[in-house]
Amino acid sequence: MSALHVRNVPEDLYAELKACAQREGRSLSAQVIILLKQALEQPARSQSEVLAAIDARRHLFNPQKVGAPSSTELIRQDRSR
């Protein structure tokens, strides 16, 4: 089996990977292999597909229904400071 060495892993990412491995009852190496497999199994999407998915979700969210402030109003408030 091949070996893969990864350098300069940020401490916070390493800690998160280690904690995830512990939660799943796996070694750190086994957890990283599973995450890499999952990442590679996801179908690659083109930029236009990603943008279309974002646009489709945008129509599902109504800020007024959840009491979110208007972005226009927030910008006005910020500029008036």
C-alpha cells in the first residue's frame, strides 16, 4: 500500500481531524483515507452548475419571513456611521 505524507497541516485542522477520528472510533490515518475517498466520490460540478444551484436556493429563502433585516438598510446604516 502506498504512503502519503502531508506537511504544514494547520494545527486547528489537525485537531479537528483527530477529534473526528476519535468520535468515529478510527485512527487518524483511517479517518483521513475515508474523507479523501468521500471527497473524490462526489461528482465534480461545473461553475455554471454551482451558480444555478445557488440561484435555485436563493428563491427558497425569504429574509422577511424570518425577521432578517434588509441588506439595503444594513448598508445605509453602515454608511451613515
